[in-house]
Amino acid sequence: MPLNHRSLRAAAPAVLAAAFVSSPSIAQQASIDLAAERLPSGERTALVQNRLGGPVQVLVWDPRRPHERSSAVLEAGEYRRLGRFPGGDVAELASEARPGAPLPLPPEQRRPYAFPLAAGSAWTLTQGFGGRASHRDAANWFAIDLAAAEGTPVLAAREGMVMQVIDQFREGGTDAALKERGNLVRVLHADGSMGLYAHIAHGSARVRTGEAVAAGQVLAAVGSVGWSTAPHLHFAVQVNDGRELLSLPFRMAAPGGGLLPTGD
């Protein structure tokens, strides 16, 4: 839910224009609303609202003092004032938002994930763990790409709560700017990990933020939106370790039995 600026102005008339600086991914960019409030002392405080259906770790700072950061974990939909920053004519505050509550130790996977494409679908594993094409950063190293026809149903690989849905973008390709305009569904699992289903087709989401989903439930459809050259599902299991978003190695059931190979 967007931050309600009308109610904020009623409570605090010195709300300044919202401003973001260098959010490193579409998932982070779309997860919070941020504005600044002028305090009677002349200082500023951040007004932050979590837009996700699960916890988010937020860091806010004045770009002029990048090492002085205020942080907090906001629950789903929570609104909070965060930090005190020097005054001045510049309203801009920088922020970083990491989906998920910080987990000091990764959860143990106790059973394989279900296969995330509809039964009978034609598919090919085109990239696995550490794939040289794009699985080179910490958040996506342990990920798989499943090429399939556009519109193929994408299924929940594990039960959980829908944390985030982005399906308004249409374009796909190799322009670096498209990394910030990808579609996805993020599902929060009971152990604090998150299933990421990326590159879904425009307008294909069949679930809403905050909705409980069962394994095998349809989430969306395969697309090629964002930094993508052909229709496929990018799937990863991620956690927030308090410093960055990390992908975790996982086991996944393969159609017909056995486990899906996850190496490149």
C-alpha cells in the first residue's frame, strides 16, 4: 500500500518530497515508500512504509554522511519514523531496502522444492547454479533458469505467503536498464527464506500480496520481461543475512522422479 501522504500531512505538516537514491534492484526499489519530515529542531527524519507482504530491512542515510545510517526491520505494511538527520535545503535521503528479516544462519532445507512449471509443460534447464550468463551475483548465484513457452503456468514450489508481486512491466531485452524493470512474484516461507519467481509475463499474476499460497498453486505465467532474451522462469531461494540478499543452494524435484540437476 502506498504511503498515505494526506494523513501524514495532517499529522506532520513539514513532510518533504519523497526521494530515492540508487536502489540496486527492482525488488528493493518497489518495496518501500520513503519521504522526509522536517522536525521543529530543523533536523529531518525519514517516514518509511513497508509495501511488502512480509518483513523488510530498511537502511536510511543522508548522502552527505553515508556512514551514519539508521536501520530497522518493518513488518508487512508497517509505517515508521526512522532516524534523525541534519537539516538543510536538500530534502533527499538515500535508502536501501532488503526483503526479509535478517537471518544470521541460513535455514536448513528439509525437503525438495516442488517443480515450478505446470505438469506436461515442455521446458529446458538453460542455466543452473553459478551460470556464466547471469548467475554471478550473491542474490542469484544459486538460481535456475527454466526455458518454457510464454504463458506456461508458474506454480509455487513451496507453500508460503505472497510477499511481493510486480507484473506491470512489458519489455524484455539486454539493455542494462531493464534490470530495474523486471516482473516477479516473491513468496515468504515459514523458515524465513523467500522463493523468487522472475521474468513473469505482463499482467499474469494470479495472486496478491498477503495471500497464503499452497505448493503447486498457480502464481503467474512464464514471460520474458526485464533483463531477458527469451521466455523463461528464473527461480531462486533467497535470504537476507543482515548485510545483503543471498541465494541458497536448494534441491528440487524433477518431473518423472529424482532431483533436478542444478549445476551449470
